[in-house]
Amino acid sequence: MLSGQLGRRLFPMAGRVCLSRGSAGSGACGPVEAAIRTKLEQALNPEVLELRNESGGHAVPPGSETHFRVAVVSSRFEGLSPLQRHRLVHAALSEELAGPVHALAIQARTPAQWRENPQLDASPPCLGGSKKTRTP
């Protein structure tokens, strides 16, 4: 499901699972990541919450918490469009998105959608601030 480039830890949360990948490969959870996890738990009561700190793959200092990918599986998303689901996530994380978080990739699914494809998508490699082209 995930590449082995960075360390990972599973956090049980009342029958739910939260995946954390530290930006330095340590699997450590920083304060921004912890706040994101707590706020999404409180706002959406997700059945599954997978959170990946992808900051280590970007041109930021080690230990940064600026780039995240999240999969949120919640029955609260039933009957909502993808845009409406993203708005719920953004509302829960408004403080983080206004401050330390530069990028947030969101997969907001219903439990049935997650059962069909239970994995967190992969992000493309960062090209850096200079928009260099990838070399094979």
C-alpha cells in the first residue's frame, strides 16, 4: 500500500487506524500532525483516518510539517459531493491551513467507497521550487 521510503506507525483509535509517516523517516508524530489527527477525529468521527506527512519529499527543512496527505473515511460523507466533503475537511483544519500547512491532499470517502479501494493514493515526486523536469 505504501512505499517503504519513510518509517511508519499505526495508531489505533477506538477501532480506527491512523497511519503516520514522519518527515525525517523516524515515524515520529509532530504537533501539527497530532492537531490534524485530533481535529479530524472530533469533526468527522472517521472509521478510518490515514495521515501521511509528506514534507520530507519537498524542499523544506528536516522535521517540517508542511505537506500532508489524508484519507478520511466517514459516514458523514454519505450523499455529499467530493467538493462538499473537502469543505468539511477544510473547515475542521482551517487553523492549520491558514498557518503551517502548505499542502493538503484529501481523499474523503464513504465506508463503501473505502471497502472498494482501501488505500491512500501516492503523491508524485516533488520537482522543487524551480519546477525542474524529472530525469529518468
